[in-house]
Amino acid sequence: MIWIKRSLFGSVKKTVWLGFLVILGLVIFQHKEVQAVFGIGIIKQDVEMSPEIKGRLTENGKPIVGATIARTIVYEGYKKGQEQLQHTVTDDEGRFSFPKMTVKSRYPKDIFGQNALVGMGVYYENKDTLYQIWHSSSSWQALRAPIPDLLLQLDCDLNNKKITYVIDTTDLNSEQYKVEQLASSICYFINDKATAYLNDEVINSFDDI
């Protein structure tokens, strides 16, 4: 009888302790901070992988017709960071375009994924040479002005040199400090907010290179 009582008491004690742990766990997981750590209950956010892109590809000023242009996008918060690769072909005037791409992801609100960057590039490959029409890495939020406008005028000549741009994307209405975005391209942009560099030296005129 004594052994039976001890056994029953032990079982009841374990049941009570287990129930306490379950209740404690439910209370803890209701906190948003804990949910963020474990990715629980996070609503997916819109992530702009790329705005609309338009451009024109030439060589010595002549349009390159039928060229295959690739857009590649990598973001850890979408399909486990698998490269998203799309292709298009230039028309009779050397023009090409890609549509805007937006996806849903929990990463923007995830404590471990909120700082993940979106890497986006546009390339043309010919005879083992890879031409970088555009490349940038940015936050999951929509690209800030004037970058969307620049991506609508990717007019590049294959003889151009690859330029590094420091682009001022500061919102003067809400930000006190300058916000800048790096990008690289063989396209020559003339924009007051885009400072061009070649070999770490500022370019005042593309005619000089």
C-alpha cells in the first residue's frame, strides 16, 4: 500500500509539473518578442525584390539585337535564399525590360532576418565576358528615390567602363542624416544625387574616361 501511494503521488506530481510547464510556455509565447525569436505568429510583409527595369544595350552606339539579358535576385527571406533568375531578349532597338517583382516574407519582422539584404543584378554575357548592367544590395524596403528612376534608364554601351555610384537617397522631409546607396553599372548616369567613381576617383565628366 505504501508503494502504491508513493507511486500515485509521484504520478500526480509529474502531471502537475508538466501542466505548469505547458501553461508557462503558452504565456511566454504570447509575448511578441519571443514570437519574433521563434518566428511564431509573424505576418508576412511585402518585400520589393526589384522595381520595374527598362534599358537599352548598344555597342559603339549600335543596338545589340536579340541579346539575352539576365536579372538575378537573392534574398534569404524568400525561398531560403535561392537565386531568382529571369531572362529577357533585346528588341530591334536593343531595348529590354523586366517587370516589378514583389514577394511576401516573414523576414522583415523576424529578429534574425530583419536586416537581410536584397541583392539584385542585371547582366549580359557574351563570349565569356560578363557585363554588369546593374548591381546593388539594399534593405527589404522599396528602393528609394532616385534609384527607381535610374533603373528605368539603363542605357549602356559595352565599351563603357564599370562605374561605382554613391547615390544620395536621403529623405529631406524626415531624415537629418545623409542616407546613401552603393551601386555599380556600365551605364553612365547623369544625376545630381549620383556621384560616379572610377578606381576610387570622382568622375566629373564621362568624356574624360
